[in-house]
Amino acid sequence: FKNKKTNCLLIIELKEEKDCLLISISDNGVGRTESERIKKMSNFNHESKGLFLVYEKIKAMKDISGLEINIETLDLVDSLNNSIGTKVNIIIPI
């Protein structure tokens, strides 16, 4: 929400679906494309490690448990193809 100052929304859902645990995390931020554009236009050189760390933890869980854990990252758009946020699904077999 760095680039969105008001009406920030983060939704975390957990549900069982087809013998899997589905963890969905969605937000109504500016989206990955717009965030990258803003970053390129500024002199801000911070490199986010958040997703990298999540992927590393998922990889470790896969190695330890042998489960096929999947991650999907979706860019959310409205009917005019304007970015309205991001959604990440983590799918863990149970």
C-alpha cells in the first residue's frame, strides 16, 4: 500500500477446496505493473524481498514435506483493464 494512501483493503481467506488448503491473499493496491512504473520513475532503489522470502519458505516446506505446494499471482483488473489490486493464491494439498 506504499503507493495508495486511502481505502486500503487486505483480504486473507482460507478454505478447503478439492483436497487442498487454498490460502488467498488479495489487496486493492495499485497493482504490480503500476507499482513497477512508479518505482522506475522515482529514485527509490529499495528492492522488496517479501515475495522472494515467501517463495523460499514454500520451497523449504516442499523439500521437507514432499507436498506439491503451488503459488499463483494474479493481477486484478476492472472491466476497463485498470489495475485494482493483486491476489496471491497458495495451494497446499491436504
